[in-house]
Amino acid sequence: MNCAICGKRKAVYIARVEGTELEVCEECAKYGKILKPIKKIVKKVVVKREKPEAEEFVVLDYAKKIRQARETSGLTQEEFANKLNEKLSVIRKVENGELVPSLKLARKIEEKFGIKLIEMQSEVSGEELQHEKTEVATLGDLIEIKRRKSH
Ligand SMILES: [Zn+2]
């Protein structure tokens, strides 16, 4: 917002000039009576961090578990695939560890064969803990430096 009087400089005060409240620059404020400084509009940036839902992921040894579940049930890969309404090629790749099954498929296998393929992981554990550790280390370093200087 520019000064209401000169229009050139940035308005910094609200001043009463000849009975009218105007937003004026520092120079033009002299023509009237300064009422108050213009508040800087500080946009509060609220970083909305969505609380991470516990993330679901397929276990690392899914291939072994799925193969075992299939073999325990005495099914061939083809029968297994049919039971799950999946392509045989998908089941083959999954059992070979070449393809991580989708959560949907993993859940289907869990339900039909009573095995555990999906685990939950909260995002908080990994990254944030590491971040905290880094900060602590930095603070420690500072104290160390201060000590060294004072001696
Ligand atoms: Zn002005």
C-alpha cells in the first residue's frame, strides 16, 4: 500500500490529515497527526502437518510367506492365482520376489490363507527421531567449543 498523499512511498502510518484518516508514508505523516503505525500484516503460515497415519506396507519376506501359504494349502501356482482372481504371471513374480504385491492383493492373501503380510509403520519413528539426534549432537558440539575456548 502506497502513501495516500504522495502515492510514491510506502505508507507506514495511519495519520489524521485534515480530519481524514489516511495511510501515509513517513514524510507525509508530518502533514497530519500520526494515529498509529500500520501493522504489518504477518501472514501466519500454519504448516499443517497431517498427522501421518500409520503406514501399511507389505512385509519384506512376502515371497517366502506366500509360497509357504500356497504350498501348505496344497495348491499349484495356477490354482492359487485362480483363488485370488489374479493372473498366474503375477503370482509367479510375487513368489519369485520380483513383484511386491499390492496391499489389496496382500490383504486378499492374508484373509484367504491366514498369514500376515501387511505391517504398519508410523512415519514418526524414522525421520523425526534422527532429526532430534542431529540437534542434540550439534548442541553438544557447541558446548564443547565453548569449553575449549574458556580454557
Ligand atoms: Zn507520502
